[in-house]
Amino acid sequence: LKVKFCIAIDTASIAAPLRALALAMVVVSSELWTWPQISDAAGALGYSSDKRASELSRLSARSVSPRDAPTAAAEAGAARLMLWRDTYGWCPFCHQVQLHLEEKGVEYQVRRAPLSMYRVGEVDPEFVQDSPGGLVPTLRVHAAADSPGAGAEGVEVGPPAWRVIRGAVDIADFIETSCAGPLLLRLPGIDLNLAKVYLSLAEVLDGHLMGMTKAAVAAALEPDNEGLQREAKEADRWLLSTLEDVDLAVRESGGPFFFGAVFSVVDMAFAPWIDRAAAMLSFLRKVDLRRGARFPGVEGRAPGP
């Protein structure tokens, strides 16, 4: 019931893709809960429709984060970073970037913007200025106009006080090449060509995870449709096969990371997808990535209960 309650949001509040994902998470033994059933269950726990709407509005107006306030270094006028990420913490690419910043140990702020799929809350005009297309993650680099690297390829020069970098790939490259802290890609023990292969595998895992989720929803909505049932089983096989590839890569390195004892950008790229795969497979297919002999290399990477 806790899972069903967590996604009990008014249908009008969220877009079709999120509704589909929410529906997928309440499939129990091929039985799909209706939104009124979910809403009633949430109401029984004290979360009425009005209370849920109020909470969504509060979160979209301002998400509390220890990083939301300027750091002491920033107040002193030092160069600083400000990360735009999604309001509700769903975006896996934002996860990657924030993990990278944390591992580097650099000072940064976080500000949040609602993704268009949520249809909740007003969009901050500053976010629109930094990311006209609404893309997160977006990194605002506060620095003097004559800072080294200003105007470098892939980096837009904004107003004199800052420049903007958009998208996880370009931001990761900036963090790794321009920020102080431990190296997380170009360091001994990491084969850059193999790292590129692994990063491509992370994209494949993303695709098959989304494919499995969509196929599971479609099959649950039409349990008598044999074609959809076959497609769902095929999507399951592709996802599990990809996870076996991930597991093999970690085990062949000696673990616990993709390059043995060396933690890298590759590990950060996989973390959000392993997190989601563990949740979705547990809810939809009763497959536990955290325990069992099937994925020993992945086991230590999946989040705990």
C-alpha cells in the first residue's frame, strides 16, 4: 500500500508519461488499480486530494536543500557553480552530475525547476534564461568575464558574470577538466576507450529499462492481448540480458567498480539506472537485484531496502 500511496496524485496534475509510469508501479499479479482506488487508499492514510495538491505546490515553489543557499566562498565573491536540476529528484542525468560535483568536493548551489511533464508550478524566469529549452541538468558557472576557458567550445558565454553549460555530457566534461578535486576519468587504471564502451552500455540499459516499463504497462492494460504479453516478455529479456552484461563487466574488473578499485565517472553514469532497474524489477517482476546469485556484480550497486 505504501507504494500505491506514494504515487497517488490527481490525474490532472501530471502528464501522460508520468501517469503511465505510476500505473506500472501498481500492477500486482496482473491486477491494475484505478486512480479512484489509489486516491481512496491515500485518503484513508490522511492524504486527501487537497493535501496532495498543496504539497505539490509547496515543493514546486521551493524545494529545501542544504545546497540552496550560497556557500561562504560564494558570498566572498569566489567563482562558484549553480546547478539547475528537476524539482522532484527524478532526473537520472541530474543525479549523475550532482554525484560528480560531490565526488569532486567543489562548492556549488542547487536550484530546482519543474520538468514540463509534471505540469506543476511556475518556471523560474532565471531558469528559462539559462535553459530556454527547459533542459536539466544545466550548470551556471559564476566567474569573472576573463576566466580561463570562457568561450570554450560547447560553452556559451552569457552575461559577463557567468556562462552556461547544458546537458549531462558537456557538464561532466567541464567538471572533470575544469574543477579542482580528484580525477574521476583521466587517471591511471582507466582505459578511456573501454570507458566509452561502458558509457554506451549505460545508454543501452536506459533504453531497455524504459522499454520494459512501457511494455509492462501496455500488457497490464490489455491482459488478454497475446501480442502485448509477448512484447512484455521480450522487453523483460532484453533488460535482464543487459543487466547480465553490466554484471559481467563489474565482475571481470574484480570489482567493486567498473575499473576494479578505481571509482570513476562510469560508475556515476550507471548509478541512477541501476537504482531504477532495482525498483522497477522488484515492483513489476519480483526480481531482486540486491540479493541472489544472478547478478553478484550488480548486487552491491543496487540501493538497499
